[in-house]
Amino acid sequence: MADRQSPYDIPVEELARLREEGAEFVLVDVREPHEYEICNLDGVLIPLKSLPGRLGELDREAYLVVHCRSGARSAKAVELMRASGFENAWNLEGGILAWIDRIDPSLTRY
């Protein structure tokens, strides 16, 4: 797939499945607070620029799904996390925009 954003992408359908099944995972939102206010998926808000100093707040053993608006910032976040020992960090491909397009069109697009 040529348009993958990182080697660790998962599609929004996979996140929807994890939620449906009640799987244990942590959703990390690396957008800015003003973006989170517009619409969010109830993730833990850790803006990308503050992530390096806040990695200690996350469980290195947890299954982590990281998202932003379009997938670019979260791909960078996942690279940083994996380089820091988070072997189960995954990028939500296409970000919240893909979620809105394919899963929940009721959320506000911005």
C-alpha cells in the first residue's frame, strides 16, 4: 500500500473493532487542545510537542493507538514512541478525518 503513513498504521476500521470488542488499549490524541475541543474520540490528550516529556505517563506494555487530524503528527509520535521502547504503538491511518469519513460522520470536520 503506497499511501501508508508509517510502517505501524492501522485503519480506522481496526480502531472501531477494538472499541466494539471492548479490547484493552489506550487511545492517545496528539493534537492541540483547541482541536480536541472541536471533536475528539475520548483519547488521552498529549499534544505532539509535549509528548517527549510526557512518555512516562504511558504504559510501555500497553496497546497504544495514536491519532491526530490526518495521521501525519501521529505517525511522528509513533516513531518517537517506538524508538523509546513502546513496541505496541500504532498510528491511526488518516487520523480523525478518516474516522469521520468512514466511521462516525456525526463528528465535526475541521
